[in-house]
Amino acid sequence: MSSHEITHVQKLVFRVGQVMTRRVITITLTNTLLELKEVMRQRRISGVPVVNDAGVLVGIISIEDLLRAFEQGALNATVAERMSTTLITVRDTDLVDVAAQKFQQTGVGRMPVLDAQDRLVGMLTKGDITRGLLAEVQAETQDEEIARFRASHIFRDVESDHTSLTLRYTIPARDFTHGGEASSKIKRTLMRLGTDPQIVRRAAIATYEAEMNLIIHADHGGQITAEIDASQVTLIVQDDGPGIRDLKRALEEIGYTTTPPEIKQLGFGGGMGLKNIRKCADQMKIESQVGRGTRLEISLRLHTD
Amino acid sequence: MRLGQVIQVLSGHALNEFNHAREVEYGFETALLSDVLAHAKPHTTLIITEIVNPQVIRTAEMVDAVGVLFVKNKTPDAGTLRLANEVGIPLIVTRLGMFETCGKLYAAGVQPARSSE
């Protein structure tokens, strides 16, 4: 399963109310089994909830109960005599996985759905769950699929000697709230272009480290430019200061950091950023001058072959 | 184990809606996000931390983590929750401390996530 698919599955959270059948056909205690048989035949259903005069759920009767009565020649019996009063129900607000577990544990084929006031609001079968999930997966996937389809053909459809996409982002200094947005967008774009998830992940991590460096260290923030063509992504991250005083140590020495203590509390500044960027990238170039700024350029090949 | 079982084992609760059946193979306990970015394994890693800022969510997003577990009842603010929902990161909170949390998860079969270099 690719990371892209996982993201979709992760979002699929369902309540029983979203997938249940809402138009519930009920039968009353005094109806006969012959009448029940007609309801089941006409509506093509195999189980019917039983309600009393006040409309409150009191039992459930299924095609199995009907068959048993038929074998015994008791089709004139009332629903009240033949129904099952052991009620296994779910709430409309229950998660679908809870309902699925209940189906498995109890072996029942259908469950009446009750709302918070114990009113009968629907019926749920395993089929409802499957249909609901499929419909939702389709709806969820469709927009992203269209975006992906459009994007992934761009390098084939656009004719030039060398086609590339340039994405530019301005990163404000000290903006911890939005830090990571540019990396997130670059990650999503690479996925839409159909890039291997492992490569997307490396590019995302490197970009995010660089983005956080701009936010933590750069006096005025900086710019991230991602240039993507059919074979590679090149990221250029630059700022106008303060510059890295000891580039060699920042690149080589584990734990070397100039991150202020208040930012360390946020979870950054282990002296690992540049080293991690180098680990993720296929190529990396960095130039820095104190008082002038830093320019980092990394590239990753988009195909493993 | 599953995210739902993590919640049970730690007597915790979910902070947002997610698929409780998602598989957790690795746990990564940390106070340093760069450490996660450098060493986490993708997809089935649960990040366990006291850090509750938006960067935890971003970090989880970048490394394709299965979710974030907050210890000591640390709960992120509304903006951070919103971000988690936007990018689809499951969030769980437990009142247990880091030591007990990791002990219980390890005993339940969750493996250390630091990939060997």
C-alpha cells in the first residue's frame, strides 16, 4: 500500500448513521406471519424490526423465524409469538468498526439502529457497511485521482526541449505556526506527479528540515524554490542572513547547533538538520557567508532506476 | 497492534477521528523532532511525545507516521488539532508518563523505531 493510499484510508471514519438504511419497514406485534411473509416478499427484505403501539422497538423477526413457523404449519401465529426479543442494536453515532465487531461477535445478520433517545432510526446490515465504505472511498479518491491524473501527464503532454515546474514559497521568520506548509505542499505535488512514495518522503523530510532552518535561524526568513522535471527535483533554499559561522562543524559534528534554548523546547535544534538533509538528498551544495546569507541546493532523482 | 488497542492498553483516548484498525509496529519516543525526521521508519511508526505544537503534526506528516501519542495528558490546541485533521494524522492522549507508556507498548509487542544507521 502506498503512503498516498494510506492517507485516504486514514480519513475514512464512518458513523453507523452514514451507511444505514433509513427507510425502515416495521411490523407490529399483532400482525400475522402470513402478513409478515407478504411484507418480506414485496419489500425483498429478510428481517423486520417489530414495534409496539407506541412505535418503540420491542423485537426483530427474520426469514428464519418465518421458515420455522412454515415448517410447523403456524403461519397464522402473530409476530409477537415468533419474534426474537433479544435485541442487538447499534447507535447511529457508533463508529462503523464498532458495528462490524458486533456483527462478528453476535453472528446476527442485521441490527436495528437507535438514536440517543432510543428511537428506531434505521437498519444496518454488513452489506450496508461495505456499500458505504466503497462509496466513500470512491468519493474520497476521485478528486485526488483527477488531480493526480492531470498532473502526472504534464511532462508528457507539454512539448518543449526541457519542461520543468517551478514552485516558489516565501517563508517568514519565526512563523512556527505555519512552519512546514511549504514542505507539505511540495510533498503533495510530488505525490500528484506520481513520484515513488519513498522518494517523496526523502524530499519532504529534507525540505522540512530546510524550511524549519529558515524559520529558526534566518533573520528575515527566506525562499524555497522547487524545480521539478521528469527526472529530478531540485530544491533551492536561500536567505539573506545571518549565515552559518562554522559550516564544517554544522555539517559534520553531531550535536553542533546554534539553536537558542527557547526553540529547543519546541523540539528542534539537535544539531541534526543539515546532516539529515544530506542523508535524504542525492546531491547537496551549500554556501554560506556570515552577514550575507546561506544558499542550499539539493537534488533528488525521481526514479530509482 | 492496532491504534484502537494502543488506546485500550494505555487507558487513553482519541483526540480526533481515525481508523482504529491501523497497524502500529514501531514506537518512537522523543523530545526532539529532528531525531524523528532522521531516524523514523515510515507508515507503521507511532510518535510518542510531550511536544504538542503544530510541528509535531508536520513531522508526522513528513515521515508518514501512523499517528502521534501524547503522554502526561498533554493536549494540543485547536489549531494543532485542525492541522492534524487536515493532513490526516491520528492523535491519541494518555495520562500515563513516558516510562510507563513505552513499557506497556513494548510489552504489548510494539518495537523500537529507531532504524539502525
